[in-house]
Amino acid sequence: MTGWGYDNKNQGNMHVGKYKAPKAGPGLVYIPGGTFIMGSKQEDVMGNNNNAPKRITIPSFFMDQTEVANVHYREYLNWLNNTFPADTAIMNKALPDTLCWREELAYNEPYVEYYFRHPAYNFYPVVGVTWLQARDFCVWRTDRVNELKLKNKGFLKKDFTSKEMKGGGDKGASFATDTYLHDPNAIQNKANPKSSKFQDVSGKPRAAKMEDGLINPGYRLPTEAEWEYAAYGQTTQNPDAKSTKKKKEPNGNLDDEMDADRQVYSWSKNPMGMRDTKVEHMQGAFLANFKQRSGDNMGVAGGLNDRAATTSTVKSFFPNDFGLYNMCGNVNEWCADIYRPLTPADVPDNPYRGNKNQKLFKNASGQFEKDSTGHLKKVNVSDAETKDRRNYRHNNDADVQDGDSASHSFYETGVTTLIGDKSRVYKGGGWNDRPFWLSPGERRFLDEDQSSSSIGFRCVQSALGDQANPQGGPQGFKQGSLYNAPKNRNKKRKM
């Protein structure tokens, strides 16, 4: 726009990162965005009236192929124990509640003692984790992915991780993504690495920035809308076809409006060939881990229906058309949203309740301050700072349009109802639930600081850039794969 060159030390040396299609973060599957009917697909037998169907659009994103397993969560605890051995409060805050298995009239002590730590349950979903703990896990996972990437690229010292885990609780010892981006000196007392392909205005090596495209955008809990969209796995692709060509309906039209099919569960009309004539012997097989009827959690000996008395492994049963396992049954899963009984008919295309606007805190000296885990402290944006905005007016939007417009009911925890700003959505049904709750359209809630033996979670990551041809990849996607961009992504395409 000005004639001044980029990456030229004589003309300002402004680096402009060349976009490279990144691989999905570890463990993630690519979920192409699209439109669907969000809301209940069944008769409202519970009388909740809490999820009226409505059409919305979801941008593309990445999602964990499986629920977070015990071994994954133990890795988190192991890192905390190594990095902050002197700070028992940090460890106690992260520990799952193994007592969630106890019942007054049931012998579940083996699960209390062994489920979380015994190798027999390594790849079973972690339970007894609150919404707050699941959120903290996402932050930790983001930091570890970025730490490894930066260390491999030479932006952190080779021995950084080993020193970090011997920090003894030192606030400067642990890597945090937000701290590195805003105050890299606080990570290892030296912002600039010895060598780097990124240079400052004087031509000296500098730390990586967000605009360089190296930093991972981060893991988080899925919004309720994202989770429900991913669970249905509706796609125009035929999951049984070897090619990525769109399948046609009997009338010859491309099946571009599968959301109109209004399927009830996460398996489609033709789940992984289950109804192919060549596998008729599979008819009637269980496709999820749930409770068939009162007292029946796994069927009769010799013919177990879902093969699990409680939870099953995170890769049990067939995945849906996006390649995601156990989106129905096994354990319910936390969503990011704050729960409200009624959702307004007129919602944004990508709905989410729980926005809390914050900013980084600076002390009187203009310096960033860190908390005990090495992350930069944040404070709420004041209403005075937002009073002139048109798109939002408050720092906390949890209560926006939170009532029934006809009855003018509003919700205050402990005053008019048990539902409040601590109530978080969970979905998917679990090993102890009847089939009704397995439909992705159904929703329930629990306070964010409580847990259950039938609630787990999985993480997501936003997909940045072009939504029609995301991450520089091919038109369409390869079903059930960990997404990798093709080598020919830079070839010109006809418009």
C-alpha cells in the first residue's frame, strides 16, 4: 500500500508471516463448518421446553477425536506436581473427585480406589472433573503444545522444560502462552533467542509473535452449539465411499441439506456401513454405551449389549461421520456455555452464553503481573469502558436475554431458582442414562464447581482462515482423519 517492503531491515523490517496450513493440534479431528437445526429432535417427554429447534451456522473447528482419558489427565497432574511441588493448593485444585463413584446403597469402592489411576483404566474417560477443572486443563494443554513448538524452533532454550519442572513453584519457571506473547522476558529472562528467522528493526533475532503464525490458537471447551453440531456429524459425503464426491439423493439432487433430515442420534442413516447388505449380521448391535432399562447396564452374561458395566474405553463403538467417538453415551460432556432454560428464537449464527470481557492487568509501574502458575493476571473490563460501544455494553454478558420474554422470568441462583451464572451445560448422555438423553439435542446443567461419575469432557480448537476451503486444504475433507493439509495446497484454483 505504501511501496515500503516487508522483511526489509532498511525499510522498517516488518515481518509478514506467509500462511501455511497448520496440522491439527495433537489428538484433534477437523470439523468442517456448516448449517444445521440446533435443538431437541424428540418429543419433550420431560416437559423441559428448554431447547426449541432453530437453524444456525457453525464455523469450522477442530475437536478431540475422543473424550479426555484418565492417562491424559494424569499427565496434567504429573506436570503440576513436577513444576509446583511446593504448592499443594495448585495440585489440590486440579485433582478429580474420585469419591464421585460412592453411593449410599451400592458397592463402588473399587472404582473409588482404582478407576482414575490403575493402568486397566488408562484409556477410559476421566470423570469427577468439574467444569472449572476442565477449563484449566485446556489452558495447560495449550501451553504445553506451544512450549514444545517454540522449543523445537529454537525460541526457548533446549533445557527449558527440564528447568521448568525443577522450578519449585517459582512464578517465572513455567511457560504460559499469554505471558510469552505479551512479556517474553518473563519466561526465561531473555526475550530474544540466539537465532531466529524473525528479526526486529535492527536485524537482531526476536521472539515469536502471534502474527508470525507459529503460536497455536489454543484449546478450549466446545460451545454447546459446536458440540451438538459435531455430534450429529451431518455431511454431504458418503462415509462408505472411497472418494470424496458428494452423494446424491434418489431424486438426483446433491444432498446439501442433510440438516433437514433431523436425525435423533449421532449415527447417520448409514453409519459406517452398518446397514449394508453385506453386514446384515450387525443389525441390532449397540452403537453406544448407555442404560437400556432399569438395572440393565450391560445385558446378560455371554451376550453383553454394550460390554461395559460403567464407562467403556474412549474408542468404543463406531465413530460418527466426522470421526468422533462416543458423542452419544459413555459419559456426558461439559460444554462452555452457561445454562438457561429457554433459548431465544432469534439468536446469533454461532450462539454462546458466557462471554466475560477482560483485559490484562498492569500495576502502577505499567508492568504485567503474573499469578502463581505463571499466567498474566486479568481484570474485568469496566462498564465505563464499554458505554459507547454498540455491539456490547457490559463486561459480563451471562445474563443477557436470560429470561422468558412472555413471563418476564429471570434467574438468580438461590433466589428464584437453582439456575444461575454457575450453571453449565452438559450433553451427550452417559453410561447410566436412558436413550432419551443420548440425543445431542437434549441438554442438562450442573454447577461449574461440581462433578459426577458420568460427566467428562473433550477439547476443541478454532480453525482460522478460509471457511469454504479451510486451512488451505482440499474442498471437502477426509472423513475421520487427523487433518493434514495437502502438498498441492498452493496450486491455483479456477474461481
